[in-house]
Amino acid sequence: MTAGKPDLVMLTGRFPYGEAVLRGELAATAESFDRVFVVPSRPGGDAVEVPDNATVVDLGWKGGWSRSEKRDALRSRLALRIMARTLHRPSNWGAYAESPRTYLDILATNLLKARSLRRWVEENELGDAVFYDFWFENSTLALAVLRDLGAIRCAVSRAHGFDVFDYRWGGRRRVPFREYKAEHLDAIFAISEDGANDLRAKIGRNGGKVRLSRLGVPKPSSYPRGPAVPPLVVSCSVMRPLKRIHLIPEALRGFDRRVHWVHFGDGPELGRVESEVASLPDNVTWELRGWTDNAEIQDFYASHPVSAFLSLSAAEGAPISMMEAQSFGIPIVALAVGGVPEIVQAETGVLLAPESSTGEVAEALAGALAPGRFDADRIRSAFASRFDASANYCEFADALVEIWSKRVLAG
């Protein structure tokens, strides 16, 4: 560890084999640290390039652990203490009683991750590093365990959407072991005000640990000029039921003028979407581009004057896809869910009530496509003030170093 610069241990789900947003974050933050160790939970496949001072570490977690190993982990006093801390809050009782296997498996897995990580930390003398989980529900419980045991001295996490909001877990479920994690982390960086407020309300006396730290995307160097003829509407997401891509053709079916729709992304709902687009009228043309590398999407925005970005997703954190569209001056039409209202405001797009009908969506989209309705330069200015990656990630890195200084250097 270089004097004045800590080491960083970054816990990820897939990065550098997925989670493309982390590439930009790490590129901007790596220089604030001496060494960076990236520890994915599910490594495998083609990896993107990481900074020169970064090393990818495979601790063998992808294969999981045997039932007997998990059972032994759950018999520990630490497992009992974590469960006691969790069930101390009566509002958790129903969720943990309804899905005990789910929560016990998460607990056992993280206890075993903690054991594995502790060995690696001790072998590499990294107890004084900054430990950072990109998700509040990935390996965060393992970090909280190590922080509780004194094996590491500084641990933080980001918090997005599914790892913040209980309704994203379905039924009466709760985000796993939220209270214990919040108690032993040094800070939790929520990516939206909506998420930050929800977390503060849920974790009570530890609410002061929650900070707002927005994600961001790079500012493009070039933009297309002139209107698209016919108007070009773009959507971009995995085709999961929650994203409701199948409703876009239904909304476009109500258009009485020419429009072209392009969707980037595939997924389990592809067949349903293909069925819907088959009956679109002749004035609506479409392309389902399937999975597309992010660089190709950026090239598309840079070379095509997109008229509007459309999202009918029923739940969001703070979607990167919208930030990217906004960086090119593209107005957004979306439902007011999660952190979307923090991206889409009066001068940058149209917000719709979550329960809006496809007819109301069609009407709002038609209004957004009207000539002169939005000014691309004002949209880009709004983007720069909130979601410019270079500014946001440098501030985030500074915050990590400040926490480390107080926890480690100050003793």
C-alpha cells in the first residue's frame, strides 16, 4: 500500500465478465487507489479490460458449497447471532418464516464466502484495504461478518433497486439480513434519492450511514443532428416480465402516423414480444436487435437522431440506459417508478403514472415526438449536472478514501 493511497477490494456479481457499468466506474476511480482487487461471485466468459493496477481474483465461489458445508456453517454461534439480530425486528418474522430455505441458504453462503475471503485477506495482508461491494445483496453479508469479527477495518456497499426495495423480492419477503449488514458496514451508497430514503427508513438508527452517490455514464464526444424521418423510438432493457416490453407494441398500435421502433435487448419475454409485433400496422416499423454490446448502442445513438427513449418498466433503481439516452439529448418517456423521476423531469421528458394505460402511453409519446417539444442541448445540460461519470465517480472515490482515512489511518 502506497502512503496516502489505500488498496481497494471490489466485490462484484459478474464484473469484469458482465455488469458493464462497472467498467466506467473502475476506470474513473482506480487511480485513487494503490492496488485494486476485483472479486466476482460468478466469474467466467469473456472479460473486459481492467486498469493496469487492477487484478481479477477468482476465489472459487461460482461452484458454490455442498449441503454439508452449508449446514455446518449454520450451526455456528455467528449464524445464530445474525439471525437473532434479524428477527429482533418483528416486521421480518413473516418473510423469514415464509421462505426459511432462501434466507438460510443466503446466510450459509455468505458465512462460507467470509471464511474464504478471510483466508485470502490474511494471506495477502489486506485487512486495511477498502472493501466495497457493488451490490447491497451480493457478498455484502460476508463483508459485514468480517467487519464484525475485526478481520477487515473498512467495508462499504452500493445499493440499487432489488437490493433495496422489499417489493422487488415479492410477497412478504424482505431484503436479506438488512439490519445486520447496515450495522457493520461503514457506509451504504444509494444510487438514487428514492433508494436512500427507503433504506434510511428501514434501518433506523443506522440510517445516518446511507449516502446518495449517483451512477453515471461518460459524456459523448459527438451527437447526431436533425430530426429522424419517420420519428425513431428506442427502448433498451432485458426482456423480463417486470420490464413490460410487450406493452410497447400495444402502445404503438394506437399511432396513426409513421414511426420506427428499435429495441436493444433479449430475454425470456422475447417470444411474447415477437407475437405482439407481428400484428403491428404498416405505419409502424420495428427492429428487435437482441442483445447488443454497449459500445454498439453508443454508436447507434451517435449516428442516429433518436426522437425518444421509451420505458414501461414497472420497477427501476436509477437506470443507466436512461442516463445514456439523455447524454445524447434524447427525451425520455417513462413510468414514474423508483429513481426514474430523478432522471426524467419536465425539461428532459415525460413522466407517466405507474398505472397508465397503453393509450395514455401512446398519447404521451406522440406529444414527446412533436417538433420542438424538447431541446436536445437542454437535455444534455441536465445530464451533465447529475450523471456525468467523471464527476460522480471521482466524488465516490474521494468518499471511499475519506472513510478509509477515518477508519484506518486515524485508528
